Amino acid sequence: MATPTVSAEGAAERTLPQTLIDRLVSHVVSDGADTATISAPFTGAPLATVPLSSADDVRKAYERARAAQRAWGALPAAERVKPFLRLANALVDRRAEILDVIQLETGKARRHAMEEFLDVALCSLYYARRAPKLLKPRRRQGMMPGLTRVHELRHPKGVVALIAPWNYPFALGASDIAPALMAGNAVIHKPDTQTCLSSLWVLDLLIELGLPRDLWQIVVGDPADIGDPLVENADYVSFTGSTRGGKAIAEKVAPRLVGYSLELGGKNPMIVLPDADVERTARGAVRACFTNAGQLCISIERMYVHEDIYDRFVARFVELVKGMRLGAGLDFEAEMGSLTYQRQLDAVTRHVDQAVEAGATVLAGGKARPDIGPLFYEPTVLADVDGDMDLCANETFGPVVAVYKYRDEDEVVARANDTPYGLNASVWTKDLAKGRRLAARIQAGTVNINDGYGAAYASYDSPMGGMKQSGVGRRHGAEGLLKFTEAQTVASQHIMDLEPPGAIGYDKFADMMATGIKLMKKLRIK
């Protein structure tokens, strides 16, 4: 069996300047009593020593954040967006530095680190352009036209706790924190310890661009040590991570009736219709399945291919997968990088080995590649996967996809929806109208036609999130900013009160109001 090729350049000799690391870790809220050493996934070598935060550090961070938020929230939105308007250019000017940081802390290929860079630059710019309009007071229709005047106001929540995952630490930190800050909040942010440097990097940059220092504070530590004070002091919680973790947070904040948004796990399906362009779809499937070595909550793990083109498509897809370039270079040559954690490598290995032992067929990949680096695993395609295998229904979160044959549309929709998850899906066809009709039947928060995940995710004007156990709430679009606010209605009554005027009895008044309903309907006032 052919195996993926190896990109020539290694990363063993590449690291981050100690002066940069020292500057970044100085932003961690910590008394410095405890530290953690994070390693570069490409090599296993130490990358940086990071101070850890204590529960008391978290509480002190909240005190400073609340003081800073009062002044920040009182500023006009047009003033609050200014650091973020400057951010896009600054990111472009310092692109190479942040791409190195992302790669070295996560182990991903540079082309996938570039996706994080683009997400932060474009998403923050989207909100910087639109936040003042989204947050301005809005006139709303009153109960009695001309007599009741209503305004909807938007107030910041206060201090938001944001818990970001390790797989896309730069994008899933900064791109959510930006709208929270623009809405007038302060943020206490807990990134994953292994991948905290990219968040510290953009915080350092934003302070340089004019963001008040105490508005965005980063705490680093194990959830068992700092999770309770982080959540218990928050006015709103934003979490991206596992479904299990999301449920635990929902239980924690429920007694205080604190709002939250959760983007959780997925077991995302891709449907290939019989008229799909085989070459285009096969190349798109490689990106959909193996971006960031499959460590992406919206990547494809289940692929359903119509029986009429199954053999042709699978043959071409497998050929492309076997030809993928794996590597640890800090350049754009590698098509896939490393896994980030040993536990993730163990989970992928366990899923694949258990499936093969139970009868699955390996069409490509299927094994670790320690010859490239300690956490590399080949992009893997499996057939003959069934419900007795853990890989069939449970999220693998690695470079593994199962391919299935189907016969008709109703069957494939039922199979695609046969999961507790509902985060993302993908449909491939030359008939866009048919693709949209099929997409509307899939129980997923985003569905991409002729793309794996990026078309929907990067369309920032539209909401993104999960159905079923894949999440609560949405990021992006107006909701991605307004969820960090409290809506307030201010209504004033003019000329006539909401009671019978003068000597008119209530029975007569009731008749007048009832007649008014018909009149307002006829005149389309209501």
C-alpha cells in the first residue's frame, strides 16, 4: 500500500525567540508560583515555560476586569472598535510570526495555520465595521401607533468568561473575544495551556494597538484548578469544546441563570450525489476530512457516496489521500501536519484499530508515523464501517473518514441525520437547486454545497453553530455580537394612557380597542 510522502523540511531547528516568549507569558494572570512546560508537537522538544494561574488569580482578574469594563462600556461603540480596525493591517504585517507561533504550539500544517490567521483578520474586521450599527438604539413598533414610542437598547453583559479549545486556539479565541469586547464587555479568557501562546500573541498586539490592558485577561491552568472561579464569577460564558464539557458548564451556570453559548462536537456527514464532479469532489473531500489532521469540529468524518459513482469516486479519493504530503516544516509544502496531543493520537489509533479488528477495510493510511514526528498519523480512509464500531457514531477528531455507499436521497438523509450531533454537513452536486433542497433536510447548523466547511463558516454575515448536542447559540452574524449584550426595551406613552379616557366606561373602551384591532389590520398598521 502506498503511503503519504514526507515534506522535506523539518522543524527540529525552528523555535520561538525567548524574548518573544517572555513578552507573551508576561500577560498571563499569575503569581508565578507554578509553571508548566509546553512542548512542540512536531518534535516533542520543550517550546515554552508558562506561568499557571491559581483560583485566587482568577478572582483578582475579575476584579480588575470589572473596573476596566465600566469605563469601556461607557464609550461609544465607534470608539471601542478602533483597535480592531487597526488589527487587520497589523496582522498582515506580522503574518509570518503568528503563523510560526500557531504551527509550533499545535503541530498543524502552515496552510491550516493560515486559516486561523484569515479567520481572526476577517471576522474581527467584519464586526469592527458593523458593531456600531448593530449596537445603536433601535426604534420598535409600539402598541398604539403614534401614541406608544419604543426603543430597544443594548447593554454589555459585563465580564464574559471565554473558554477556547486547543485545536484552533488563535481563531476560536480572538474571533469570539473581538465581538464580546466591541459589545462593551471585558473578557476573562482561558485558552488551553498547550496552545496559549497564540492567544497571548494577539492580546499583546491589541494592547499595542490601543486596547486597555485589563479588558482582556488570560488565565492559564487546569479546569480542575481554575474552572469553578472562572465560571462562577462570569456574567456570560462562551465555550467551544466537547459536548461533555459543554453540558458540565450548562449545569454549573444554571443556578445563577447566567447565559451561555456552546459550540460542541460533531460527526459531520458529506453526501456525494450521482451527478457530482468526481475530480473536484475528491479534492474537496481531502480538505474537508484532513484539514488540521482532522482536529476540527466541522471536518467530515462520514462520507456517503451514491452507488452510481462510488467506485470511481473512492478510487480517486484514495489516490489523492495516499499522495498527501505530511511534514513538520514551517512552510506551505505540507498538506497535513501533526496531531497536537498524545491523548489524541491514542484515541485515533484506538478507533482505527478497533474498527479494523471488527471488520473495517483500510483503503488508505491506518497507522502512526513516528518517522516524521512523535504525533503524526497517516490520513486514513476506511470502508465497511458499521454500528458495532466506536468510529461509526463517535467523534474521532483525527485524520480518519469512513466511506459508505447509498442508493437514494431519502435513505442518505436518514443516515446523515442518524446521530446525536448536528454541527456541519456537506453536499456535492452540479445541480445547486437540488443541493439546497437536500441541505434543508439535514439537521445541521451549517451545510455547505460543493465545499466541506469553509463556505458557511467564513461567511461571517450568517450565524454558525450546532443543532442537537452540537451546541447552543451561534457565533458570527448579528447574533455573534448581540449574544454578548442584554436587550432593554424603553417605551414611552403619549397623549392617551392605556386606560379609558375621561368618562368612557371600560366596556365602551374595550369595544373601541377591539374595533381598533380590525382597523389596524385593514390598514396594515399591525
